[in-house]
Amino acid sequence: MNRLFGNRTAIAFLVLPGVAIMVFALIVPIGFSFYFSLTDWAGFGAFNPVGAANYKEILTADPVFWRSLVNALILMAVTIFIQNPVAFALAALLAHISQKASQIFRSIFFVPAVLSVVVITKLWVNIFNPTYGILNKLLRLAGLKSLAVSWLSNPHTALGSVIWIIIWQGFGWALLFYYTGLMTVPKEIEEAAVVDGASWPQTYTRIILPYMFPVISSVIVIDVISSLKQMEMIYLSTDGGPGQLTQFIAVYLYQKAFVASQYGYGNALSILFVVVAVGITVLVQRLFRSEGEIQ
């Protein structure tokens, strides 16, 4: 084995396939995308170089881009500060009940995570339908007719409704990660804390949460990436409407490149999307790394 890893030719031979895949699947497409982002190409026909004009327009004169970025940040905040605490609390509860009951509840909560995105979106679009949707029917039966609105087309409720669909679908993954992490916590640590007189909240805040820090940080990084790349559910539910209020970057660049035939502009959006996604992901990872070193 030492002779193998000491042979540079063998190392190059082993590394080359992975490098080739990364180059052709990642570097080359990004390179072409950057090239076309400097043009006014419509996706067909001739095109002219425009330099950084597309980027300048996006950053200074395109409010939809900034709206899509803000929506991604809102989804990120809801996922991190609402979904994750609820998922962690439920995982802690499931970790302290019988194995059979825990398995049943975990299966129920994980069902949305394994269903098709199309099925889930269609389900909630029907539930939110203002005419025959079950949500408005229940509100009217409860005497709350004033609350029965067109959830996905009302400017006041559209974004919240879309975020709810995304959270509902992804909740099972967060629950699974936290439950699995809690199962790895040595029981001896909890028992020692109880013997030392620690209360249940103290055990979790001072012992279990620090032990779970790598799991929590991993889930949050996944949530950040997922929030930035949301497309399918938005496209299938509101398509960015009403009035671009539920727009996300991935949907917006698709619309610009393939619907509005502004391929160069869409590629500029995709480059900025990559920069924003990598920047935020690296920032979050560094924050957690520094926090872990402090602990």
C-alpha cells in the first residue's frame, strides 16, 4: 500500500477520473455560462458581446433578482429558526418513547420527504385552492369566512404558503438527522448528568446540544443550500407570482433564459447565483467552525 501511494503515476491514474468528471461536469459548464453571460444571445441566432452589461443591470436595475434573494433568505431563516428547533424537539421526544411507537411516528413524518415533489405540490395547490380547497372549506365551517383567501395568489399569503409547502416536505429529513444524532449520544453521559443533579433542560442545553453540534451544523448547511436552490415547488405552485412576490433565483434565471429568450442574461443570473450560494455556504461553515473551536 505504501508503495502504491508513493508512486506518483499510480496516484495520478487514480485521481484523473474524478478530476475529469469535475472538469467536464462543473468547470466547463460554468466557463461556458460565464462566456455567454457576457453576450446578448437569445439562445439562438447571432449574438454580440456586451461585457458586464448584464451583471450591471442585474445588480443595479433588477428588483426581481433582489426579491428572489430576499425570499431565499426568508426561507433560510424559517428553516433554521423554526423548522429545526421543532424537528429537534420532536426527535428528542421520539428518542424517549418506546421503539415501536417511535418507528411509527418517524415513518409518518418521513412520508412527505419520499413523495414526489410534483405530488406534494399538487396536493397543497389543491388544499390552498380558493374555490374547492379543503382549507377554505374548513375555515368557512368554523365561521372564519374572512380568513378564506386565495392563498397562492394573494400577495399577503403567497410567500408564506409556498414556504409552508417547502417546510412540510423537508421536515422529515431534519427529524431523521436529529433523531439519528440523538441515538448516538452515549446514555452514560445523560445518566451521569442526572446523578450529578442536572435537570432535563440542563442536560440538553449543556451536554446533549454541544455533543450534537456537528449534526446541527451539517443540517443547517444543508438547509442553506436547499433554500438557495429551490425551484420545482415554486415553479409548480406559483411560478414566481403573484407579481414576482414568490420568485426565487433558480426559477427566475430559468424564466429569463428559456421563456423570455434572454439566454445571456439568464447565464449572468446563474453565475451570480453560484457566487451567492458558494459565498453564503462558506460563511455559514466558517461560523460553525469558529463556534466549534470556541466550544
